[in-house]
Amino acid sequence: MTTAASPEPAATEPVEATQVWRPGSRVTRLRASHNYGAVILAIIGEFVFIAAAPDEARATGVLVLLQGGTLFLALWTSGLAQDRRPHIPLAGVVIAATIAVAVLATDTTEGLAALLNVGLVVATIAVLAVGVVDQGEVNVKSVTGALCIYLLLGLCFDFIYGAVAELGDGPFFANGSDGTPFERLYFSYVTLATLGYGDYTAGGTLGRSLAVAEVLVGQLFLVIAVGLLVGLLVSSRRERH
């Protein structure tokens, strides 16, 4: 007597396949380019603009626009721009702030614009950090992303110094002036690199405290993050060879 063969279980789709194509998944983000060369060019563009632009409110507004563009570029490069809807209100805030600073042209609006730039830089650093970690391996691109973060740290403190200069009561520098945007940028990177030329020094307690914080953050980031990534990159290349 023969018995009917039991039906074979239906084939199920492999779990890995669903993970690969699921929108917003880690694997989907890994399909992004992670080529941070474009982000470095955007940061250099901000340096050039700060050096060449006049010390006027409209220049401060344009700088907000540039920093917002750098953030969007970092989102796209890191593979975190899956859902475009949150970008619309952020773009609206950036454009509105640019117009408000250019039209109102007061110390308060410029100081608030500097604080907005601080927030945009911090968000850009966070996006780049997620992109670097999310690659899952150490390579030249991840080291380039870490260098972008280091450059953005100098910009972040530059904007903080600008906010203190615009919103504070007394002069920011010990020579009795707030300095130009480029002088504050110069002071920020001299402090970040611990060169200590001495031609510009913070005059108040808040400014000096911020300078100390920048030195510590910059050196710890170089030693821990960048040094670790470079070491892992060299080790991985030695293992392959």
C-alpha cells in the first residue's frame, strides 16, 4: 500500500535577500559611495568664502547656506539620505535664516546665525561619524571621512567664537576687538593644531575656556580616532600582502 507523499514546504525567501533590499537598512546604506572627497571640497569652499567675503551680514547668511549644503552632501555621501522628507523643513530653515540675516543685518541675527551654523556643523559631524562606522571596514574612504570631521571641528569652534563675539558684551580678543570672520577662523585652526602663535588670544574667561576645549577635543580626536583608523588601515594592508 502506497502512501501519498507529503507536500514539500514552500520555499521561503532568504532572510539575507530581504535585508539587502529593505529600504533604510544598514546594508542599503552601505551601498552608498562613502567618497568623502566631495565633502572635503565643500569644506575648503567654506574656508575660501570666509577668507574672501566681506565682513557683512549677507556674507554670514550665505555661510549658513553653504554649511547647510555641506550637511546635505554629507547625508548623501554617507548613505543616510533614504527618506528625503525630513530634508524639506531643514532646507526651509536654512533658506529662511539666510534671508533673515541678510535683511535684518543686526549683531543679534548674525550671532544667532553663527549658532545655527554650530548646529549644522555638529549634525554634519554626526552624519559623517555614522557613515564612517557603518562602512564595516577601515579603508582610505573612512580615513578621509575622519579628516573631514577634524576639519569641521575647527569650523565648529570658529562659529562658536563668532557667536560669542556677536552676542557678548565685551571684545572677544585680548587686543580689544572681535576680529573679522577670517581672523576668528585663523585663531580657531591655530588653536586646534596647538601652534600657539600668540598674535591672537581670547580675552575673556569664556573665550579662553572655549580655546582650551578646542585644544583638548582636537588632540584627542587626532590621537584616538584618526590614529586608530590609520593604524587599522596599515594593519589590514599588511595582512593582505
